[in-house]
Amino acid sequence: MENMEEISFNIITYSGQAKANVMAAIDASRKFTGDKAEIEALVTEARNHLKTAQESHFKVLSQYAKDQVNIIDPLYMHAEDQMMSAETFLDFANELIETNIALYELRGRLK
């Protein structure tokens, strides 16, 4: 497939940016002060980056379905791994963020 290297780096780049946004959202949830706007913006941005990575991934899968040409490319395999870990990380982070916010609210009620 043409541009496989470019597609792979696109997936890696956007997956990495999604992870960075998720880490920033978790950090913001630890320092939560009652305003969810920053956290929600970071999670939304992470989802958008991940969606871009998934769109690139889908192009490769669509091309494979069309041509039935098996492409074993280590860089692409790494890109898929990065994207899947970012997806999992985002799911886990959402739970952690909700827990951090709940702890903040609980502390406020106990004071």
C-alpha cells in the first residue's frame, strides 16, 4: 500500500497526542477545584486525536479488504499497538477522572 509509512506515523502521532491529553486530564482531575471544563476539554481533544488515528487505521483496513493484499509492516504494527493502548488508556482514565472528582466532592461534604 502506498504511503504506509506516512499512515503509520500519522497513527502514532495522533495516538501519542491522545495519551498526552489524557495524562493532562488525569493531572487536572487530581487538582480538581470544582470546574470540569478543563478536564472535559482535554478528554474531548484526546478523543478527537484518537478519532483521527482511527480514520487512518480504517484506510489501511479498507484497502486490505479491497485488494486482499497482506501487508506485514513493523512500523504499522507499532502504530496499531500505540492506537490500541491509547484507546484502553482513555477508557481507564475516564474512570480515574470520575473517581478523582467524586473524592473532591466527598472531601467538600466532610469539611
